[in-house]
Amino acid sequence: MTSIFRRVLLIGVFLHVSSSAQAQDAIDKASLQSFLESKYGVLSNSVTNLLANGDSLWVGPFLNLTTDGGATWQVADADSLVGTANRVFSIDIEGDVVWAGMGFVDNTSGDGVQSAAGFVFSEDGGETFRYRSAQLDTPGDTTIVYGVSVLSALDIIVPQQSPPFDIDFDPVRNEVWVAGWASGLRKSIDKGVTWQRVVLPTDTMDSIHPDTLYDFRVEPQRGTTGWLNHMAFSVLVDETGTVWAGTPAGVNRSLDGGSSWTRFDADRGGTGLTGSWVISVEEQEIPGRNPVWMASWNAGEAGEAGRFGITVTRDGGETFEQSLLGERVYDFAFQDGLVYAAGDNGLFISDDDGSTWTTVKYFQDFQDPEIALRPDVRV
């Protein structure tokens, strides 16, 4: 299993729609004066992120913005992205708050290692951005106090293999959560000035609680002393405040803000996840309890016989349903009762909560059907 660049979509046709009450209308036109006009439209043909907030659409890897359906484009005036090797690996927006996790590819060794480059965030809808350092440790910081336990830990002091694959801002607690692969799951309660390591169960545990005494090592890496479940790849704080963290060893759920955790994986007789590597966790906002959708892959090296597919829970993790078995799915979007899933074999669309799916493999220009992307494109 190799680390991959988290891609919402590779061709720029997949829309991550925000339909919450916090989603605002398009950014005020006057505020766009703080953005730089993009004469070339989207600044990269490889689109890594799409996030909609009202009429505004943010696009990675350079934080492009359109407020008129793509007729014109701006690019955020964020120094850390302009004229550097840094790219947007993850993005989240809640109201006027924008957080973008940045990374770069380190070719020093010739292997192209994905690395952490810090964060930019805005509290005024993108008019101004501030920079925060990557979620790394101070050298020698090798212990973690977890409730009644003092755990040994690997100090992650280099950016290599720790890009922010996912980020989620919790406006209720004013916390930022980051899934940083080799740096594990982390959160900040001071707008990114400092980052706290979050302790998850090991690969052999179903749950942990701070009132129980433990002696395991916190080490997010493969190996005899490391744990796959400490290698966070996706994170979500849902409408109830429940925190979900996806890893190569399952999805972890916390009902108390990240203190105690329950781990779910594929080894549950067909009633759990399709596969244990959870690369995306997204919430569908509907009346009542919001479903949580997961792109769950066959983890292989984790020792489980899972399958690629989609896993969804409609009751906060009490039960799980499986869908699109055999399909490698990367991410989700939702709008007006429709579920969109981006995968290797096209864009999958369901209008019946995932019972059946329509597959779109050919994409034509909306205004000029003569213009089309190549067939069988990966989404």
C-alpha cells in the first residue's frame, strides 16, 4: 500500500456541495478586490479539491475561486501558495472560516515523497489569509498523557510523509482536526498555533477510554512497533459533534470530542465496513440524522479480506450498510437528495440512498456538447 495524493477528482467535474444552514451566498463582490484575478482560469488541469459554499466554489491545488459558475476566476492571495512548490491537499469551509492544508512533493531522494507544508486559514471568507506551521512535534517530545496513562510516542519532526490529507474545522468547539498520515490524527484548539496528538486505539483494540490504564506506544507507521490505526487519512466532525477518523485499520468514532474512541473495521462478518482502509468520510445533510458515508478500501496489508466499496451509517455507527462493492471510490458530494461518488470507473450517482447507482463515464461541455473529455476518465 502506498500513500496517495488525496484527490476529490482528477478532472474537475465533481462538486462537493455544502447545503448546511451555515453555507452562505456568494462572497460579496467588493471582497473579491483582495483576490488576484486569474487570467488563465483554474491554474492547474489536475484538480485536487472542490468545495462549494453557497454560490462560491473553491478549487485546489491553488485556491482558485469562482462566484459566477466558472465564468470568471480568482486566486487567493496566499503567499505560501504563490511561487512555491506548495499545493492544497485538503480544504474545509464553515461560514467565513476557510482552512487549507498544504503539502509538497519532496524529490530529494528521487522517490517523490509527499510532505507537510503547513496551513493557511482565513476568518473573513478568504479576504486575508494567515499561515500556520505543519503539525509536527518538538524533537524529544516522546510521551503523551492520555487520561490515567503516560504513553511513549514517536516524535514526528520531519515533514516527509505527513501531508494534511484531510482537514475539518469544528465551528462549535472552534477546533481544527487534521489527518496527517505519518503524523497521525491531530487537533488544534488555538487556531493552529499548536497541535495536539490524538490517541487512537491500536490495531488490536476495539476501543480506548482515558480512565483505563494502557502501556502501548503511539507510533503512526508500519512495522513491529507501529500501528496502522494511528496513521490517519480522513477526518470528519459531524452535526452531532461526533468525530470520525479513517485509517488503514478502520474508522474510529468518538462521542466525547476525541477522548474515548471505538474502532470499526471490515472483520465483522459483512456487517461492518467493506474494507478497513477508510480514505474519505463525509456527511450528507438531510432532515433527521445525517448519514455518514465512507470510501472504504481493501487494506490488504492490514491482514483483512475486505473489498473496495462504500460504507454508510445512518445511525451514528450503530449499524453499517455496504454499497458499490468492488468499486474503488475516492470521495463524495451531495445535493438535493442525490449522492455522488467519484471513482476509478467514473462518477456514480444515486437518488435512492445508495440502493442503486447510475454511472457517468463520458463528460461533455455544458454549453458545447461537441467538446468532451476523453472516454473512461477517472473521477
